[in-house]
Amino acid sequence: MSAAKAPGSHFTLRNICLILVVSLGVYCFHYAMTPRLELPNFQEPNPPGVPDKFDAEGNVQHFPGNTVIAHLSHSSELHRSLRRLHDKLKGSHLHHLYALLPPSSWHMTLFEGVLDKVRVPGRWPDDLPLNASLAQCHSLYERKLSSFDLRCAPPYKLSILGFQKQVAGITLDLQPSTPQENSRLRDLRDRLSELLHIRAREHDTYGFHLSLAYKLRYLSEEQDTELTELLMDHFKKEMPNQFELGAPEFCKFEDMFAFEPLLYLKDQQ
């Protein structure tokens, strides 16, 4: 004998289904009619170098630190070529978009060192308190590097790959000329990292480069195209394929315009 069905059970189930369908319809109607919030623009208001390294008008800012670099020789063919490019950029109507670095500052970074304003693990020595002064860091590094065995005497031979219009500015993209030269420079970076007790996240993938200018504001598509054409024309007609760098220098700096050598790294043998 079948079980008796509760009176009105079909009616109750039917009502529940109707309520669900109507509720869903109301929700969809309100969702469709509600104005959508626009997705935020995740592009920073200023390029990475503004306002820490330069203000919006291109005035250099106090941004101290230390680094291991090799200055570009003023007598080199590359330096002469970049001075001509510097004049072209300075005379261009796009000049207000960039802060050009002075030719006396041109260098390739061999090891990044520290920035006074960036005191985080990996970018500040782990054997020095985070609240230590920058002068203390300079002294610690100078003491360590004075007895550091370079073990890879200059000159260093680099190939020029082209210009890079990075988010931060204009750089010359560089690459060690041979696998052996690459191994020498990468090994030097590893040994400096171990000695100085810092290792940035991008340590293994760090790209060698020479900075020429910092971007002050973002370019329009038309401005970007015009700048690309100017750089490519200079690269094709006036740039050498290779160049050499001399002895590494441990430098301190107060801003992006000048790097003061404290000592030169050398073989200790």
C-alpha cells in the first residue's frame, strides 16, 4: 500500500520553485540595470624614477647608495657616439619627457649595492642592522672590498644589442661578448653577493645595461614611435658593435648624476 501524501505537498514544492525562479529573475534584472564600476587603471601615475630619483620637471633628487660599476671611458668610440645621441635627444621636442644623465656618469653596473631608501632583506646586508647609517654600510663594504680578490682582470668585452625603452627610461642593452666573458662577470657578481651579504631576487637574471635617461612621464603612442625611430636610426648609423670596460670601482653616490669611486677592485696576487 503506498504511503499517503501530505496535503498540499505538490503545491508547496511548486511555490518554492516559483519563488526561486522569480528571485533569480529579479536579481538578474537588477544586476543588468546597475551601473558597472570601471576597472581601475593599474598603471602607476609616474614612471618608476619619479619622484625618488627625479621630480616631474627633471630635477635630480637626493637618492643615495653605493654600487660596484665600471665607468665608460671618455675616449672610447662608444662614449663619442653616445654624446652625439645625447645632443640629439636634448635638441628633440621630446626632451621634456626624459631626464638625460650626464655623460660623466655613464657606466655599466657590475653589482647593484644598496640604496639608503630600500632597506629590505635581499637589498640590505644581512650582517648590518636595518637602522645602521649608510655611512656605516660604506665603511663596511670598503673594508671588505679592500682585500677582495678580483680574479678576473679587465678589460671586460661587451657587445651592444640595441636600445631598450624600458618603463623607467632609455638604456643600452649589453651582453658579454663571449660565453667565457659572461662566466667571468657572473662569477664576479656571485662572489660579491656572498662577500657583501646581499642578493636581490633578480640576481641570476640581471641584465647588463648602460642607462642614458630616466622617463619623467608616460609617452603617447605617437611619441613612442618617434623616439623609437630616432634611437634606431642612431643605432644603425653611428654605434659600434663592441666596446671594453676597465677596472671595477666601488662607488658611493648621492644622486643619479655622479658616482664617486672609493676604491678600485683588483687582483690580490
